[in-house]
Amino acid sequence: MIDKLAPPGSDASARQLSAHAVEPLTDRTLRLHSGRVRVPTYDRSALVPAVVHISVGGFHRAHQLVYFDDLAEGGCTDWGVVGVGLHSSTMRDALAPQNYLFTVVERDGGEQRARVIGSLIGYHFAPDSPQAVLDRLTDERTRLVTMTVTGTVYRFHPRTGEFDPDEEMLGDLADPGSPSSVFGFIVEALDRRRRAGRPPFTVLSCDNMPSNGQAARAAVVGLARLRDEVLARWIADHVSFPSSMVDRITPATTPQERDVVASTFGVDDRWPVITEPFSQWIVEDDFCDGRPPLEDVGVRFVPDVARYELMKTRLLNASHSALGYLGSLAGHGRTAEVMADDVLREYVVRLMDDEIAPLLPCPAGIDLDQYKRSLVQRFANPAIGDRLERLCRRGSTKMPNYLLPSLHTALQHGRPSTLLTLAVAGWFRHLTGEDLAGRPIDVEDPRAGELGRLARAGGTDPRPLLAVRSVFGDLADHAGFVDLLGTALRRLERDGVHAMLAAHLDDRRTRHLTAEPGAAAAPEDAGEVCATVPAMQVQPA
């Protein structure tokens, strides 16, 4: 059933609330809710706890758990999911009284549809009972461990790229039987399975980072090697770490959204999830103990995820970062507002069309032009309106992974890079901790102190920040780029976001640029690309 979206607190919302009885969400009340929302029709008690997901958040619930719910609806009950929380009991406390049921609401424009997801069948808060988590991980029924723990958890040295354990992981080495880190739990569980003669589980990272399977392998094997070389070799030889690409825009749920779900659908859900209709999951087909038949519900299994990963991170995620920094400096609060701004909308479209897409190899089965159009529509969806402050978080991790690789490649081959440079200018200005009107900005970044000091010291001179080679690589060695970035910072400070962007967009319209003068010839081994400009060889970040 599709319902029109009534704003929270509005007269229409009040009428909806009075028209439908509001019932708590539990197994017992599913039949009552079935008239208003789609509910599980399978026997949840028959679900086998074969998957453990570490760090259950809104995205996991809107994405992977929906696929597993679809699988169960299709009659495959072999892949139930048990969640694990590492740092907060909030999710467990919200979902346990609901028998781990929750509502996913898809919104598109003024319409929304809701469904109750039943594939999550248990939850452990690790600090309360690490042994219960280890028992679940070592259970012979557990065949797959997935995680969404963010890229900063994988711990690699910024200069050497080697595994670099933090204090929490070092604590797990000192007391491996009572771990606290995600990789401490995984390594200890794999060791217990090895000693018990049980096959290992597959470790599937669903984190939004390049080569996430390789990163997971390096972290798990790296931590195991610090503990026991024999264990490390067993893991390297027997455990699969497939890479994956995940995509679904899922803003944080507000208390007002909870009220909307209750008033519109009659579901008293302590923590519903609001998301968009679009969803995509592409997984490397490399599993060591069987795999769920997720291809039956829309997941694509491929030999190599790299091209799909590059497409998504360098188009969607890089554009998200660009519009986050520039849009917030322009006074906007949400993505839909940015896309309603003619100058910023054109900037984002041209950024993807002119400077990012021409550098990408073509993923099999993907129409890149259609994908870019879908991104513009998704960014502009007013019913989602992702908050820009969320997109601005962790720039020191996101920018080197998502946007700066395209900039490096463009500079290397003499391709257009002005619009990419303007995004960097927006980020540098954000790092100062003040917007263009002098109001404070809450910079949420693990390196905020270090980078903020350099941004304030440099002002409109980008060289102090560019000297941080662990973030920017050799960008400081490109004199033309440094000059352009300095000019952009000065123009941004003097004229504001719109004037800065409009000047460059107008200049491009006048010159009809398709390539920079003196562009380098394309490498012969670049492969097929999804654009009409010369192909470029792109390496994963």
C-alpha cells in the first residue's frame, strides 16, 4: 500500500493518527498490522541463525536485512541474522521489546510505503556478554559474518599502509578470550573454530570503503599475526574475505519520523528506518562455507567488485562530499535543498559528467549515463533530504577515498579538474570551523584538531594543509593545482559559494571544454570506459 506523506504535527498527520489505531510492533501484533503494512509471512522461528552482523545501524537495517527478509519470504529460511553491538546498547534496547522486528519506510516524492522486516532474530551487546558473542560466532550454524563498522576501524598506518592496531586491539592481544574490538572478536572466534576442527565463516565487509574485502583480510590476518603466526596462516589460507559494494541512501531517523510512522501506518515502532526506493548490493563471489542465494532477490555476484566500487564511491560518495561542503557553506541544510539550487545542481551534474565519469572503467551491465541520472534524482528526493552535516563527517577519511583519487588521476593525465578542485576548497573552508558568515561549524572528523589548525593557519593559502601527505599525497607538487585551489579559496572567501561556482560554470559553457589543452594520451591498458573521452587507467584508492 502506498500512502501520501503527511508532515509530522500537521492536521493531516493528526487525522491519520485518529483514523488508525496505533499498536506496538511485536510478533503478536503482526496480523493486526498486516492491513496497513507488508509484514513477514514466513515462520520466523524457522530461521537458522547463520549470519552474524556486527554494528547494526540504520543502513544495515534498510539494506542487507531487507535482502535477507526477501530471501525468507521466498522460502529460504537458512539465513537468519543475529546482530552484535560493540559500543552502545541503544539498538538492542529499542528492538528487543519488538522481538527484533522493525519498520522500513521507503519514500519517493510525496509517497511512501512501509514494510516490517523479520530477518533479524537476535541481538547481543558485546560489552555485557562477550562470551555470548563468541559463542554465537563459533556456533557451527554461523557461516557468514558481515559488518558495517566504518573505514576508520580497519586501522592502517597513513604513511606505510601497514596494519596499525589501536589500543583496543592491543588490549585484545593481551586478553584474547575477552575481546572488545570487531577484529578481536573475529580473530578469537576463528581461532576457536580452528581448534575445534570447525570450518571458518566468511567475513564480508559492507563498509563504504575501497577494496573493503582486502582491508578486512589485512586487518584480521594482521591482528592474528601479532598473536600467532600459525593462526594467521590458517586464516589467510582458509577464510574468504569478499569485497562488496552497497548503496542505499538512509538518513538518520528522527523522533518526528517515528511519529509519522505511527500516525500513517498505525505502527508503534521504537526505531523505524526511513530510506529511498533505490537499493543495490554487488558482492564478490568468494565464500568459504557456502553462501546465501541472494541473487534470487536482486543481489549481483561478480568475480571482481572493483569497477562497481569505483563507480559508486567516485560518483555518489564524492558528489555527496562535494555538495555537503559547498551546499552547507551556501546555507543549505539538506541534499534536496542543494539540488533545488540551480547553480549547485548544475555544478554536481557537471562534476560527474565532465571530471569523474570520464575516468571510470565501465562495469559490466551498467549504463553509466542512466546511473548518473538516477543519482541526480536520488539527491533531489525531497522525502529523503539527507542532512548535509552527515555528509560532511569524517572528511579526512572520505575525501582521500572518494574524491581525491579522481583529482590525482585527472592531474596525472592532464584532464579537467577544476570542479574537483572547488570541492576541495569547500572542504578546506569547512575545516576552519567557521562558515562564511563567521558562525561556528562542528567539524566531526578524527583528525579535526590537526587539520583544523592547518586550515586556520593557511587561510586562503592551501599549502599548509596540502603538506599533510598522508591525506593529500603529492597534490602539493602540482603547481597549477595549488594556484587554482588558492584562487578558489580567495574567491570563496570574497564572493561566496554561488559566485565562485557560477564563474567557473560560465567559463566552461563559453569554451565548451571536453578536454584540457595538452591532455596526455590514454594508457593502452585502460579497458572500456563509459564515456566518449579518452580512457584513463584508474587504480583503487
